[in-house]
Amino acid sequence: MSSSDKRFAIAILAAGKGTRLKSKLPKVVHQIGGRPLLGHVIVAARRVVSPTDIFCIIGHEAERVREAVGAHETRFVEQREQKGTGHAIMQCREALSAYEHVLVLSGDVPLIRAETIARVRDAHIERGAAMTILTAEPPDAFGYGRIVRKPVSGSESDEVEAIVEQKQLSPAQQGLPEVNSGIYAFNVRELFARIDRLTTDNPHGEFYLTDIAAILQRDGKRVIAVRATDASEVLGVNTRAELAALDRLLRVKKAAELMANGVTIFQPETCVIDSDVEIGPDTVIEPFVQLLGHTTIGGDCRIRSYSVLTNTRVGDGVTVRHGCITETAVIENGAIIGPYSHLRPASHIGENAHVGNFVETKKTRLGKGSKANHLTYLGDSEIGEGVNIGAGTITCNYDGFSKHETVIEDGAFIGSNTSLVAPVRVGRGSITGASSCITEDLPGDSLGLTRAKLVVKDGWAAEFRKRQKAAKKDKKK
């Protein structure tokens, strides 16, 4: 971090209600790309300054906002009454007193990039500006305040002559393409020397931070503009439709970034991949896959269609077949999952292990090379290496009051339809007979068998059907 960075703070406006979203939630906790709107802004800001130099200005449902982004370890300033953007920065007077410059971001502008924040910071310092405005040229500028740059011969000036709101545009200004993004850098001393001159003489009766530009210009201070290279960076959220539109934009960029780094994604427009997902090279993601939260996937994997992985760590060379659901799970190198498996939280599938059709695991460790291929529930289990779990096996882990653990040691063979009533241990190399109910520990290399002796009664079925037929005739009478 350079010496200039240490003089720089970032304040993020995050106190508003977001009335047009028609939600009980604060606007900035609504999510796109698997992360709150405010979270995206903080992540970008943290790449420019230390978390301790970031101040989130919160107000409406303040505690809920703290909880939503608390993991980012930023600092918070409370705006108890929401009286506009200028009023929000007034609340930061003490917090920002140790800084020379502050960059003000909006908590509902989630596509802002760290590179753009750094460009604004650097231009602001290099030009010795009192205020620097991030601008953009969207496809449709209608409704935005327009930037009028000072005329200069031969090249475009970076100094701003005026910010003109849509209603005040003259006929000659209607075609101006450059708009005010609402993102600004300020010299802290110059800002707070004038912020009390803001008034509420506007239709909403609020203190507008934008008005500082005109005040600074009247005092002969330099106000400059820096144009964003991508206008989508400054798009905000006011409606559910805009929320969905930005979510789509973010996910398109995420998929493009992954593909640029060696990941194959077939029909990326059908996939849902969150911002924090990481994927190694030569992994293939098939259509209609969802990768959510902090999921990480190694190289040379294949994630097949309709699978949903949430906060899951996947090793190298793993195959996740169609329709699998995983939540807070770990899948080691070379494992094969599915189709239609469900790995619930705290499932740990070992190297080269197999979890197959309609198998559910919860708080279970399945050892290296072990297999549970069909119609099985494994809960609260510790399963060793090279174990075969037969179809229909159940660990009976809940007695109605408490959960209990099942331990199956290396090399054991669990016959189909075995019920393992926990707490119970199956020793190394032991075998359970099909349809057995194991209620006691089995020593190593033993056979556990609880089936009753088969009784065969010749002709019984024919006699049974004869009685049924006679009973039906009696009913008709």
C-alpha cells in the first residue's frame, strides 16, 4: 500500500430503505451473484484500501445490514435519520477526521470494480482536486444529471463546469452523453469546510452531496471528472427488475472470467454461478448447473446437468453426475457422486469414493475407495476405507431425543437393507447379512446376521387365492 493510500478512506452509503423494491429488507442486503449488494461494493473497496479504512453508513434496519456484511470487518457509522446523501456524510465528520481524502460509494451499485475506484483515487490525488466525480456514458442518459466539462481547445478538459439535472437541461444540453454516477472523491478538509452550507431547498427536503460541486466551484476549487470505461459499473438498483438485470450481468461476467481461465461451461446462460465460486482448469460445467456460495472445484472435474452445489469443496478429477445436491460438503480427489445424491452439511467423501443413486449423507465421513451406490441413508457416521455399503442400508442415528454415531471400520461389507442402530461399531473386515438389524458392536472379521429362518409352506399361496375368490363371491350376494 502506498503512502497516498494511507491517507484515503472509503465511505459507502448504505442507509436507505429501497422503497421501490417493496421489501421489508433494507435495499443493500438484497443479493445478486450470491452476495448482498453492499457486499459486492465492500469487496471492491477492500482491494483498494484496508477494511479499517472503509466506513459503511447504515440507518434503516441497521443491525440487519451489519449482520449481512459483518464478515467483511469494515467499520460502521449510523445515520439515525435518513435526510439525504449529504446528511449521511455529515455523520462521518469525526470518523473521517484522520484522513486527507474520502471516496464515497453507493451501497446499491454492486458492479463497481476495484480498478475503477483506484483510477478515481489516483486522478483525484494527482490533479490536486477538491472533488472528483466518476462519470459514465450509458446507452440512455435520460433521467441522469449531466456533466458539462469546461471548454478547452485541442483536447477534452477533465474539469467540470456544471452538473445539470434532467429537468434543468437546455435544448443544447439534451444530447450530452456523460452522466453523474453519484460516486465521488473529496479532499476531506475542503468537504467538511463547506458541508454545512448544504440546504434542503429541493422537492425531497434532503441534503444532496451533489450540491457540494457547485459550492466548491463558487469558491474557486477544482472539481474534475473521471469517466468509467464500462457504464454498467455505475448501474444502481431501485426495482426488482433492475436487481434481476444486474444479477444477470454479474453472472455473465463471472462465467466469462472462468472460461478465460480454462473452465468449459456449456450454455453458460443456463448456469447459476455465484461470485465467490472458484473452479480449476479443464473442469467441465454442463448446462443448468448451480454453483452457490463459497463453492470451490478443482481441475479436471465434470459437474453434470441439474446439480446444485452450495458451499462445497470439490477436489481434482471428481465427477458429479446429474441432479446431485450438496451443502457444506467436501468431496476429495477422484470421487464419483450421483446421479441424484444428496450430501447434507458436514459430509466428507473420501478420495475415489462412490456415492450413488438416491444416497443421502449427513455429518458423515466416507473413507477412501468406499462405496454407497444405491438407496442408502448415512447419518452421523464414520466409515473407513474400502467399505461397501449395500443398497437400502440405513444408519438409525436418532432415537427421538439425541443423535448417535455409527462407526464402520476399514474393509467392512454391509449387506443390502441392513439397519445399523446407533451407537454401534462394525469392526474391520466384518460382514453384515442382508436385511439384518445390527444393534450391538461387531468384532473384526465377524458376520452379523439377524434374519429369521425361512419357512416354506407348499401350496399356501394357491389356497390363499382360493379363499379370496370365495370371499368376493359372498360379498356380491
